[in-house]
Amino acid sequence: MLTQVGFIGLGVMGKPMAMNLIKGGYSLRVYGRRKEAMAPLVEAGAVACGSAEEAARGCDVIFTMVTTTRDVQEVVLGERGVIAGARPGAIVVDMGTISPAATRAIAARLAEAGIEALDAPVSGGGIGAISGNLSIMVGGKPEIFEQVKPLFSCMGKNIVHIGPNSAGQVAKACNQMVMLIALQGLAEAFTFARRNGLDSARVYEALSGGAAQSRVLEVLGKRMVERNYDPGIEARLHYKDIQIVLDEAHTLGMALPGTALVMQMFNALIGRGGGNQDSSQLIEVIEAISKP
Amino acid sequence: MSNMNVNVGFIGLGIMGKPMALNLIKGGYPLRVYGRRVESMAPLAAAGAHACASPEEVARAADMTFIMVSDTQDVEQVILGPKGVLSGAQPGAIVVDMSTISPVATRSLASRLMDHGVEMLDAPVSGGETGAVNGTLSLMVGGKPEVFTRVKPLFERLGKKIVHIGANGAGQAAKACNQIVASMTIEGVAEAFTFARRNGVDPGRVREALLGGFANSRILEVHGQRMLDRDFRPGFKVRLHQKDLRIVMETAHQMGIALPGSALVAQHLNALIGSGDGELDSSALVQVIERLNEGR
């Protein structure tokens, strides 16, 4: 039984996920770069720590939920990082979305120190994190996955062990490709509908019942219809994720033409200053291309 | 000032760097050279150059230090790394980077060097190995005009068309523009020839007709002919083209600029690399378009 849990990274995603672990009866040691990020967790019973190293000390399992590949490398392997505090046999679970190649390298470094690793990126956004409804895609040894599974169950519903280390990140990359190309499709469809003088709310309603139905349509399509771009998922995060996907494609020598096009649309969105708005704002880039 | 009074450093003695360094020696400039592989320095030493053990040692006694290495990280390492140019260069010296790297990284390198009173030019080239050997490269230069003027006599030993584009990074930005136009033109010729074939039309005749019109270009002429002959000997290798285009795409990503056409060509280059065609000439891009249209 894993009982002592560390949690590092208490942002939009990490905070509610850590809360759900506390609710599930686990005792938490937490660390967030911003001190004030730790306050609500401490109020709920967590122990605030001064570094990732300190948060890892004495823990059976340590979760990390930070933004970039470099952040994970820093938090896990850096000075005062998890690797300095974790005991042999402990399990490090990275739930951020980062490079598969870097994930394999981190797992190998941890293994040298006798520490186990899982990659477990999630899909479902802030809403899924709060309601404990995330999809979790896991890479790592099956027996390690089984040990951590009860904790995953506090945070998510659809929990799938995909394969060895980094398999979770690869699955997440697939998730992002499907989702973001669908988003591009929605942005084009609603622009097309509006230019034909249609009420996009009616189109949304019609599409929701047919073969074009999807969760992206349901959530982000609705935001496009309402032109409400409060995040949700900030565009800058998807923009970061697509770069991970295309870096892999470059290294593997494979063509992902659709994903590559969507990345350019995200570049334009970021260039327009939309990085902190919801990704559904992509529709405004499509509209701008063919302004009547 | 006689050429003998200008001490010149040259770092990076690969396919491009070696003939460029030799052309400077022919121009009468005393050269201090450094190459990662010791054996790469031998032909230069035989021609009279002084072989050094590190970029730092090259820069220590050089008024101008040229760099010709593969990518952004290499340039950063050569300049900022341990035993790098920065630790050897005297205030007032000039660093001339002729590699093709990121304009964003170039601007930051220039400002790091300026902090130590060292000037920088970025001067990426186009024209390949042939141009390097014959001294007929095209040079696109970024940096202060007065620094450009000082280095220009040396540039003239390396190339024919030498254009000062603007401030630091401007040369790299121009090189990126060169890649954007060239990549998409190759893609266009490849698509047109495939379209012609599928319509039962001889693409050789199409090329001939197009050469007289608005679609005329050096790429239609040269790469078009290679596509017709199925002669994919390089030329400019797919692998290097992929690398250069990646710099463009990363810069566009960093700066929030959409380049949808270039992005598509980059994917087609990826596909070529994955099918083991990285050592072929870029005109092999036509094979990707053909594969897309197979099976009917």
C-alpha cells in the first residue's frame, strides 16, 4: 500500500488533482514554485515543502505536474530535485505532457538510482481535474502501474496502461493530434457556416447529433459559437504540445501534414496575443485569413 | 593595410569550411584554424595555416574569427562554451558566423559578444560545396555597416554576391527567406510534374514551356531537370534541407508567425528522411508527391 504521497506543481491542473488525492485519504507533501500555491493544500491538511527534494523525502510515490519538458527535468533531476530526496523503491509519476524521448531518458536516470518511473499525462483540462474525471494514459512497468492505480482513480475515470516508459506520452501526442485537427475542422466549419449567413448555434446543435459529434465539438465548439474564449485550456499549452509532436515526427522522419498546418494556425494565434485565451479562439485566425 | 597584417581565425573545417579557409589563404591572409577532428586541420596546415587546439586559442590572436559549423548549438558551443571564442577574443575583434542558424540565437550571441566589446556579423551562405571551392558563394550579411565594410575584402575571397542586409540576425533571416522560397518552389515543380504525368502530358515539354513564362526559376531549370532525369545525386541533400527548414519553422514558432506552406514542405522532407532518402538531392521531393498519388 502506498500511503505517503508527494505532489509537485500546483497550477491549474496540479492543485485540484492534489486536492482529490487528499479527499481520497492520502497524506500529501506538496511543493509549488509559488508559495501561495501551497496555501489551499495546506489548509486541506497537506505539508508544505521548501523544494522538490524535500517533498520527495519519505514518500512512496511522488507526482509531478509541471509545464514543460525542461521543468520536469529540473524538478526531477535538478539541484534539490526529486532524485535527491526520493528513496530507492519510490515511484515518480510525471503527469505533465512532455517529450517522449526526454521521458525515456528521465526514467533511465531514475532507474540508476533504484527509483521507478511512470509517465501518466492526462486529458480533460481544468474541468476534468476538478471533477476527478481525467483520462490518464500511462507508460511504465505493469506492476508499478497496478500499485499506483488506486491513486490514479482519485484523479481520473478512464485510466489506461498503454505500454513501457514513454508510451503514455506517445498516446498523449496522438490525443493532441486528433483533438487539435478536430479543432481546426470546427473553426473552419463555423467560419464557413457564418459566411453562408447561418446561425452557428443551430449548426452546433445539428452537428452534435451526427457523425461529426465529438467532445471537442461539445466543449470548444460551444465556446466558438458563444465567442467566449475564457480558458478552458490556454492556447499556449496546446502550442507547446504541438511542438512536442512535430519534434518527434522530425526525429522519426515521418510526415504529419495536418498537425503541421494546425501548428501554423496556433503560431498565428500566439502572434496575435491569444496565448492566454482558450484554444477555441483559433476560429478568429481562420476568420482573419478570409475577411470578407 | 596589407593582408599580412590582418590575423584571421577559421573554425570549422568541413565540406564548406575547408575550401573557404583555403580561399582566404590564397588571398594572402595568415590563418589560425581549428577543427574538431584533428585530421581536418592537416590540409590547411600544409597550405601554411597555424593549427590550434581550441576556438579560444584561435581567437586569442585573431582580428577576425570566422565560424562555419553545422547548427545553432555548435555555434553556441564554439563561441560561449569552455575554451570558446569568447574567452579568447580581444575587445575590438570581430566574430563572423557563416553557418546557417537561428536568427533569434544569433541576436542573443551578438549581444553576449558585445558585452565583451567583441563585434559580430552573421553571414550565412548559399551556393553549396561548388560555390565554396570556386569562391562564388552568395553571402547574406547581418551586423553593423562599418564592421561589414572591414570584413568585406575577406568576403570577396569567398563569394561573388555579397549583400549587407541589415542589423545582427538579418543575414540569417534572409537565409531563412531563401529557404522558404526555394522549398516551396521545389514543392511546386514536383506537384506540377506529377500533375502533368497524371494527365498524360510529358513533364519535359511542360518544363520547357514554363521556362519561358512567369513560372521560370532556377529551381525549375536545375531541380526540374533532375526530377525529369530521376537523377537525385546531390546537390543539396534532403537531410541538410530538412535541418535548414527546421530553423525556419522553430523561429516562426518562437515568434508566433504562421508559415503554412513551409510547414507542409517540412513534413514532406520528414517523409523522405524516414524512407531513407536523406542523402539524395532535394529534388527527390517529387517522389513524395508521386507516392501520395500511387495506387490508381
